Amino acid sequence: MPAADIKGQPRAVVIGAGMGGLAAAIRLAAGGCRVTVVEAAETPGGKARSRATLAGPAAMGPTVLTLKAEVDALFALAGTTTEAEVGITRLPRLARHWWPGSGPLDLFPDREANIEAILAFAGPREAQGFARFDTAARALYDAFETPVMRAPKPDLAAIARTALRRPNLWPALLPGMTLDRWLGRFFRDPRLRQLFGRYATYVGGRPAHTPAVLSLVWQAEAQGVWAVTDGIQALAAALARAAERLGVRFHFATQARRITRQSGRVAHVETDQGHHPADIVVFNGDPRALTDGLLGEAAQSALKPPGKPSLSAWVWSFAATPEGPRAADLLHHNLFFTADPDAEFGPIGRGEMPQSPTLYLNAQDRELGPTPATERFQIILNAPANRPDHPNEDPSCHDRSFPPLARMGLTFSPPPGPEALTRPKDLAQRLPASLGAIYGASPEGALAAFRRPVARTGLPGLYLAGGGVHPGAGVPMALLSGRQAALQALQDLTSPSPSGRTAMPGGMSTASRTTAQRPSR
């Protein structure tokens, strides 16, 4: 077993202060480890970051927070609460949706309110279809939550047993049943198929290529959406402060260079500022960085290369005054759909810029109190990852963003310039080996969800966390990945085996805080 430091504490180094890394650091520290976090950026958050504007920090990363209990649990370990550390609001509506010539349609964290809204929007047949879809998505969520989302690795045997007990799940699990085809069983209105198919993009896929089982993403959002004042990056900063209270040490603007091995397990993390002895290393970054050899040979052979990259995005982050007939109608979360989904996902599938994209618009200051005259906005267009440079990309992206919004009744004064745009190539440069993907490996394909890297790797002492590993992309999933990384590491510290195991069946194990604090014999 690894030797502890002179204080009797196992030494843990977390590479990356994204959501998964922060969750792992807090849990490892609460479990009795001496934790150091090294982060290449100057602030915590990973993909959750912001851009300074005259109206304050405008979000450049994730904006949707669901499954708030995962956040609450981390702050509780540090002896505090989420509400004491950040301004946070449960939104009364999930989002507002517009189409050219129709809308709005609001969705709510309440089944009956959604049935009424869809009844008024599209009629009784579509409202009944939504009720059946919601029931089916809830059943999938309940069936997959324990053996997949909250398990160290997907437990195929448990999934099979659940499916045998609940044959109503079988249609969604059929080979070739995509989310787009699945939605056709419930909705005839193409707008509603387009709306609920949008949840494929939440994990970086296209509706016509993503398995139907991912309709359960709807249920995660239907349980409630929270907005953080000043954005998810403010939540990351608060989690970092909570970690410091538990004794976690942060080294920002510090690039990890190499993970070394000794006696068959991790030994050190070398950085451009020095090196850190380690009994545990948690890598919170794109797994492809390891398999590409960016952190040395020892880590390179610890896992299989991930699959093809997920979608990327063009992201506008800016402050302006909204104008036009739709300006007063914005909520915190808004979607302006294209009239032709094929003109969006067809080109993306060919690695091209979408001809007619759907636009997600986060009005960061709405529904959180009085709306200021100058507001902060984020607009996201889906994009292919691994996209080569194109000299006309900025004006093309502008033309696909702001004229369509103007035609739907929304303009901005002043309009944002190219300095407000984050491109796939910018993401590729900032996130090593990601190829610009922002959701890890693609969820497209029947077994994609079961092929993601899991927390425990083939190198004893090395664990993975982040949106690129199981259970997947998104803030709550990244937090769950950090939870699994910490639990697996603490379990291995107390294991009688001389080295950490490389595979584990389904289910969840925890190490008690008492035993986890003791070094192994």
C-alpha cells in the first residue's frame, strides 16, 4: 500500500479545478487526505468561466444547474450550505421556447403545468403525447439512476434485471432506436419533437444519432433548474473556498507536466512549478490528454483512448441592452429554434458550420431580481469538434446568430464584436487534447454511454473525473464523477490488496471518514 506523509495522511493531487476536480478534492479532504490541486488557469471552474464586461462577469461556460443536492452535499462536508456561499435561485420556469412564426412555449418543473402549456400551444393530442413521454422518461430515469448515473461503472446486469421487470422500457432500449425516432412515438408536432430532441445536445450529440434512453435527460431538468448569481463560475469559486476550509491547497497558473510511477503505482505529479508526491492522483481533464501522452507514459497506458469527440460550440458572451418586441419577454433560459433542423445537424455531421442553427440564449440577469438596463448574455450555437480554421468564421457566425434573432424580434445595443466570441478552435487550445469538444466523447451510438472511461484506471492510484468520464457531461454529472473518483480512491486506500483494483462491478461503496483517515498498513 502507499505510504502516507509524515502527518499520517495519504497525499492526493488533483489535476484540474473543474467541477469534477473540486468535488473530488472536497471529498478526499473530508475523507482524511492531504489534498493539493494544480490548475493551469488562474481561477477554478474548468469550462465554467466568465468574461469581464461593463455589466460584470458574463458566463462563457455552462449555465444550467440541475440536481442541486449534489452541490448541497459538498458544502455540507465543509460545514456550510449552498445558500450561505452563493446567491442561488430556483427558477419558476425551465426555459422559454420560440420558433419562427410561433411561440412562446414555457416549460416548468411541474408535470401538470407542462401539460396545460402544451395543450394551449399545440392542442390536446400533443398534450396527451407529452404526458406519455414524460411518464416514459421518468421510468427510464428511475431505472438508470442507480445502476448507471450513481454507480462506479454502468452495471449492465442490473440494467438487464430492471428491463426484465419492466417491459415497458424495452422499446426505448431497442437497437437503432434513436431519440428522434423515439419522440415520433409521442409527438406529431415537429416543434415538440425538435424541443425534446434538443436534450441530445446537452450531452454533445445529435437527436437522430443519440440513443432514445437519453430522453432521461429531460427528467433531470424537470426536477428543477437553479440559477447562480454571477454564473456557474461563481459556484466553482465558492466550492474552491469550501475546499480550502478543509485544508485543500490550490496552485493556480500551474501546468501539470507528468505523472510518474514507482513500484507499480502513481508516485509524483510534476508541474512547471515543481513536483508533488502523491499516493492518489485524480485527473480532471479530457481523458484524451492522457492517452495522447501529454502527461507521460505511465498515464498513457492506464486507459483506452476515448471515442470520437462530442459536439463543440460557438459561444457569444457580452453585455448589451436588448431591444425589439421580444426584449421584454426573455427569461433566464431561452431557445430560438431554427425552422429546419436538417440545416443545423446535417452540416454539423459533415464537420461544417450549420446553415440555420438553433440559438440558446442565457439572459444572465433575468428572474434573479430587478433587471438592469445593461444585461449580460450568452448565446450558444452547436458546432462540430475538430474543426479546421476558416478565415471567414467570425462573420459567418455573426450572420447565423444576430440577423435570425432580429427577424424574431430581438436585437442588442451595442451589438457584440468578435472579441466576445469563443470558437471551437479556442476551446481546443484551452482544453488540451479535447479537439474542441465540450462534452467529452460523443454520446452517439447504441453503447456510447457504456464506453466512457470510468473513475478507476489501470494505473493504481490514478483516477479520472470530469465531464469526459462516466457518468457524462454537465455540471451535476461532473460532480458525480468527482464523487466516484474520491470514493474509489478512499476504498483502494483501505483495501488489503497491494495495489488498486482496475475494475469493479456495479453498485456504490463508501469509505467511512474514520477508516479513510488512517493510512493503510
